[in-house]
Amino acid sequence: MHNILIPPHPFHYRFNMSDMPIPTEQLFDINQFERVSSIVESEFFVEEKLVEHGVPTFYVKLGNDSKAAFLRLIKKFDEMKLLPLLRRINDRPVLRVVPKPTTKPYRPMINILLLLATIGATYFSGYFLSLGLPEYIPNPYVGAAEFTVAILAILGAHEMGHKLAANKHGVEATYPYFIPGLPPIGTFGAVIQQKSLSPNKDALFDLGASGPVIGFIVAAVVTAVGVMLSPVVPASQMPPNTSSINVPILFDLFIAMLKWPTNGNSVLLLHPVAFAGWVGMIVTMLNLLPTGMLDGGHTARSLLGERALYVLTFFSLAVLLVMGYWLMFFFVLFLSFYRHPGPLDDVSKLSSGRKVFVFVLIAIFLLSVVPLATIF
């Protein structure tokens, strides 16, 4: 299962000697150069300007207000259907202005159909989970509904966290696309698609962090409710064909506080709602891995840069192998072949408050770690 934020790839990239992204289509109209220059000079001190490969290029000097100045520049160029890109080349800030890419029209009917299919698949899964506890869930239809509400609440909260962050920073993004799946979960997660790049590192960090944080909070609430609904029985009375699963630290804490008896010979039979909380924590853990296009990759890219993200990707792959997530290993390996586009302004620093918040994300990851996960 994965639950990722898909960033856009607005151009077919090629790279020149300066390693700056330039669209291979719709190169800039040179006749607009003077107008573009005046707009750039209204926000930045320009040391040198030229047209390189048909693209207006400006070597600028940054000031204390450069982050806000770039945001104003985005708004000014938006009316002209242009897009500024700010990178550092050989320790010099370079600003380029390229045509704003066109995006395909958004069709919400697809989201609705996928949501309905996911509701059906998760309800089907919840029904069979409930059948495994006939003494404690006499009505499997009710248990199925509880599981469906619980798991979609976690995934929906995760994705709406991304959507709210996108709206806050003016990033175009779709509503969630839920992905139906097979039992015992009934879904492969959900994704939203960005239709524009993040304006700066602050926005990229927020887009990556918002989903796991909000999803984790909802998963914690769901887990607590699910643990209270889960029966404790002697080990000798376990239902036939029952499988055991490893649980994260937070799950263990909830069990210790809300349910677990002093008798070590007893076991906890997971209610479907508790199972949904367990799945939600796995989703949170996997998405916080600092790799590729996952949420953790966005935060790592905004905090440490592109080169560090490559190193952390290998670390994440090793973690997945050690913990036994083979399918996720190949999925992350596939994502690693795609270069992270980064924000429009890749020069301004990440805010201090967000740097401190990284420790919160690390804590959430550690509380959600589930080694050698077994999905029966």
C-alpha cells in the first residue's frame, strides 16, 4: 500500500552545461525579453541578463526579502502565462523565465468513481475481517461499515492534508484519487496530483509533511478506538487460522493503557477498526521514508537538497529490505529513477520553524515503525 503526493513534471527536461531545466517545447518569445526584464528588475537586483537557448536568464543578487520577492514575481508572471525558476549555479543565483506549461482539464468524476469502487472494496474486506470474530461482531455488515469508515478516514485525512497545504501555498492540485484493492485491506491507498510546482522550499516541506501528520493523528484516534473494541481472550481460545502481526510502538502503548491484562497468556483479537489503525500507521511510516516522490522525500528535498536525497534514497531502500517490505522496496526503487523537480525557488532557505518540526516527523516515523509487516 502506498499513499503518495505526485509532483508535476511540467516540462520535458533537458539539461545544459549549467544543469538548469529548460523546456524543449514552446521556447520563450525573444520579443518579450524587455518586458520580462523590467518585471524581474522590479523585484531583484540584476547583475547580468541574457537570452540563453531562447530563455531569458538573469544573474541576480539576493537580499533579505528575496523569498517574498520571488512569490510576488510568480504572481506577476502568472498573468503572462510565464513561470520563473530560481537556482544556484556555481554559487550564483540564476533566475530563468519559461512559458507556463499547460495542464490537462481536471475531471472530478474519475475521483468519484474511484472513491465508490474503494468504498465497495474496503467494505468487502471489512466484512470478511468481521466474519473472523463472530462472537464479538455478531453483525458483520456493521463491522464492515466500521472498517470502511475507519480506513477511508485515515487515507482521506492524509490526502486532504496535502490538499489544504496546496491551497495555502497556491499550488494547483487535484482532489484525492482513491485506489481500490484486494482483501484484507481493500485499497492501495490514494494519491493527489500536483498540477504546478511548489513555489519555494517552505511550500514543498508543508506539502510533504501535512499529509503524514494529519493522517497520523487520525490513525492514532482510530487505533485507540479499535483497541477498546478489540476483545482479549486466552491464547488457547484463539480462533482457527488466526495470524499474528507486529505492531508499532504507539499501538503497543495504546494496548498497554487501554486493554492489555496482567496475564501474559492472553492475546488481543484485532477489531477491524484496530486493523484499520494498524494499516494507517504503516501508511504513515512508509510515506515518511526520505526518498523519491514520497512525502518524506519532499521534506528531505526541501531541508537537505537534491544530493542528500539521493543518499537517503539508498538508506530507505536498505530499511525496507531489513524490515521485509519487498513490494515497497521495488516501488521505491522505481521512483528513484525519477528526478525530484524541486520547488520553483530552490535558493531561498527553509524556515527555522520547519527545521525544528523535522524532529516531530522523526518521532512520528519511529512511533509508526512496523518491522517485518505481515498482511495476511
